[in-house]
Amino acid sequence: MKVSFQFHRRNAVITGGLLVALMVALILLGRIPSAFSNPAEMTDDAALLDGYRHVEVASVSDAMEKLTGQRIFLSHRMRPIFHSKFAGFALTVKLRKEENHDPDALQGMLAAIDSGGPNSVYVMVVEDGIDIAGMGGLMGTAMQARNFSGAVIDGGVRDTAYLQKIGFPVFALGTVPSTSVGHYRFAGSNVPVVCDGVAVSAGDIVVADNDGVVFVPRAKAAEVLATALEMDFKEHSMYAYIEKLKSIEEAVKKFGRL
């Protein structure tokens, strides 16, 4: 059952997301059920993604830095074509810059899309591709039909009006009308890539919302989620406290979160 995780700023009353709030409370109290007592044991993909879909990307980024010392968020250049929030498993694709007249130069890219399915996030790296559309309406339609969660393009995107019409979420470096056909060659799928300066492997968690995009290594996903949920809970609990006392210093002192 999908639940929403929302708070009213004025009185910090939780209006939904009881399941997520309960998980956080149990984590804080040390009474989490045995399936989650050891984060490494949380292997249910559906439950894992549901958790990431209800936590803020900023908290995921903070949790990764706290636990691993890594900063794994994409830069401010990576922007959504419309406001969106999604989470899924990375399906990576790499394009190499190469002028060609080969009609099959990008065939592997198409095959990669057709290999994906529900909960896939298409993560494409286009070499020197800031002014090249790595995807457009046709590819977006195929991903939508196969129930991908979204796409992250280290390059450009086009046909944005159509992508917005069908509601397929895409983060990219910019909007451009150009094509990769004749200028690029498929260089691999489900291989490790560096997307906007951040390393990502096939199967890693991709989390995106209006604040940006974060990659979480699959082996760390459960532990990072538990920490991020705790951070979210503390932060949202602070709103009413700050408003009541008119002091952010007191709130930070009490909750230990900024």
C-alpha cells in the first residue's frame, strides 16, 4: 500500500505516511522488526524503493555523506523537465562520440531500453553531450510503456512538451533540439559510468526530487535509507518547535539536525 509522507508546518501534524513514520519511530526506539534490525538484511526491493520514494533527496544526500563520507549528488546543472519525484534501480547506458554513417551505431541503446522494466531508471552518459539530446519523445514513450521510473541524462533532452504530456520524468543538463544519430556510437549498457561527475553502477538506487538527484550504491541502500528516514523525521519535527520558540538554535540543540 502506497502512503504519502507529509507534514503540516504550523503544527507538525502528520497527515499521512503512518507506515513510514512508524518505521522511523521504531528505528529511533531501537524496536525495529527483525527484518530491518540489520539494514543489510533489508533485501525486499519493493519495500526499499517505497521507502526511498517517501524520503527527501536532501536527507538521502546527507545520510550518504554521514555514513560514507561521500558526496554523491549530481550538480545544479542536472535539472528536471518538470517537477517530479521518483526512485528506482539504475540501468546505465554509455554513448561514445564518433561521427558515423552506421545505421546500427545506436542499436545497443534501443536494446537496453527494451531490456528494462518497472522500477528501472535510465541513466545515460553522452560523451561531451551537453548540446546533444540523449533522448526524446520516442525513447521516453518506450520507457513509459515499460513502466520505467524515470531517466537521468548526462547530456541534453528534446521533445520535452511531449514528455511532459505523457508525464515521463527526466532530469538532464539542458534542453536542445539536436540528435545523437550519426554523431555517436553505443558504448555499453549496465556498465559502470560517471554521470555528471558521480560514479554509478547498474542496480544502484537513483533518487530524484525537486532538489536534485542522488545515487546510492546498492550495498549501502538499506543503511542509507534508515538514516535518511531518521533525518527526515527530526527535520519535520523541528518546524513547529522553531515556530513556537522562535529560535533555530534551540531546535538544533534539541534535535541535533540542520
